[in-house]
Amino acid sequence: MDGLPPLIDQHSHGVVHGELGLGSFETHLAAAVGAHGPAPAGTSYFDSFTGLAIRRWCPPLLGLEPQCPPARYLARRREVGAYRAGRLLLRGSGIGTFLLEAGAPGDLTSAGELATAAEAWAHEVVRLEPLAEQVADTSGSVDSFLGYTAEALYAAAQHTTAFASGATHCDGHAPEAGEVRRAAERWLRGRRPGERLGEPALVRHLLWSAVATGLPVQLHCPDPRPLAGFLRATAGIGSALVLLPRVPHHRRAAELAAVHAHVYADAGPRPEDTLGRAPFGKLLFSSGARGLPELYVTGARFFLRAMGRLVREWADEGLCGAEDGRRITEMVGSGTARRIYRLSAEAG
């Protein structure tokens, strides 16, 4: 749509450093389409909806015609060079602000690196579980672990835009100090260096501590329903909660966002399933991109394509005019994120 401000991508992980051959590109593309292992013999992961989207929208940004063969596209990518190709793709994505989850596995760009490459704004989102895991790697006792974790979370709150958690369940009250201490003792006693945090009481403790900072908290929840008690209990505290569900739970996340004033839902790059289930101001765009800069391009194009199609249908049915359509698209694409993440400096 013409006249829209740049999108705000409220959730992504950054892009890989260095050149990618056909095999490594296919590995990242497989992850993007939810596949594991190599493609069946005689096929490619370019033979997917995401693969078709890359071939449609990315070649022109590197000086090629749309739908060019994958081999030609990847050859052009190597010819241009990984760094310059990444810059061209990111700058052509239509995204003006990135919220980047810090500490994602793999050799991925930081928020600062992404901002430079994209000539855009980029902000860090701190994931709570890796924060505690890093503290545990250097803590010699339960007391030091709990104390240093609290200090690390407070320090992170001074510079981060939001927190994120992978909590799959959290009830309506914070765990008591004794429960937290016992969980820390169990985890530290049997933990090996680098082991992921899996103690539910510790995860809940981190989540409640993050909410107490007043910053927004992103909840990566396969299914948001086990978090319903937590959503009810945090009303009025002052922290916005953003649900990032897995397919097919986007509808349920939107419904929960509609019920709770402080809860919002990620609409992803395909908002068709959510726009009818929550007020438009409770939904946010994200690409969810990881690894390939092409995924920022396709995520943004998928979103704008879907919104354009929907508002045209609404206009044809007399539900809204062109100006309302632009306003709704801007609201979901950038306006709500600018408001809840306090990004007023990036007002387009």
C-alpha cells in the first residue's frame, strides 16, 4: 500500500554472518518452512510457499528478474557478496524498526549489526531463560545464583526494550521464595554447564520478576491457554504482555488479547486468522525471521499482501473506505508496536 510508514517487526532473530552455499541456504530455508533434514531426492525447499515467495520478491532487490531459477539467484547472491546482499535485502524489505531477540543460537547479527546493515532502527529483546543460564554458569551457590540473577535482570531492564520468555504455563501468583530456592537447588545440583533452564518454578519466578519492571514481555507460547491465569492476574500491573503463539493457535491468542486490556497478540506475516477475533489495535506484525535476510523480505511482503487483499474485500463490501484500510494496516504494521514498546522516536 502506498503512503504507509515503514513496518515495525516486533519479533525476529537476526541474520547469519558470511557466505551461504546451496546446502547451508537450504538448511536455513528448511527451518523456515518447519522441515527437518534434507529435501526429498530431486526436490528443493525452494519448492515451498516460502521458497516461491523468495523467488518472487528477492531477486529484483539483487538486480534479477522475479522467479529466476534458485541456482541463478544463489550465484548472484555470491557474486554480490553476503554482506552487500544482506544490506540490499534488508533495506528493500520495507521494515524500518526491528525488535531482535538477543542470545538466539547460531552466529547471528546483533541488534546493532542489523541496524547498520538495514539502515534502520533495531532494539534488543532479552530472553529471560538464557539470562539465568548465563548466571548459573558462573554461580557457585544457590544464594549467588538468585542474587546475581536478580541483578542481571535489573541491569537488563535499564537498556532493553522488552523481555521474552518461553514459559508454557504460569498460574495466577508468583512462586514463594522457598519454592524458588528449592527449584534453584534442584536445577543447580544436577546441571551441566550450558544446560537449558527447565525448572518451571524458576521460569515462573523470572516471568513475574520481568513483569514487575513494567517493561513489555513477549510470551512464546505454543498454546496460550495454559497462561490464562497469569494473564488475568497481571492486569493493572502496568506491563504489556504480547502473545507469540505457534500455528494453529493464533486465533486463541487474538481472543485472549481481546479479553484483557494489557494483552496483545502477534499476527505474524499472515494476519487473516486474527483480524476477526480481536480489535485491530491489539494485533502486531512480525516476520519471525531467523538466519536468512530473505525472510524479512517475504515476511513483510506476505503481511502487506494479506492486508491489502483484506481491506479491498472490506471496501468492496462497503465495510470501510480506502483511508480506513490504510489506517488499520498502519495500526497492525507499526502503530501498536510503536505505542506498547515506546518507540515514539521512530514515528516513520
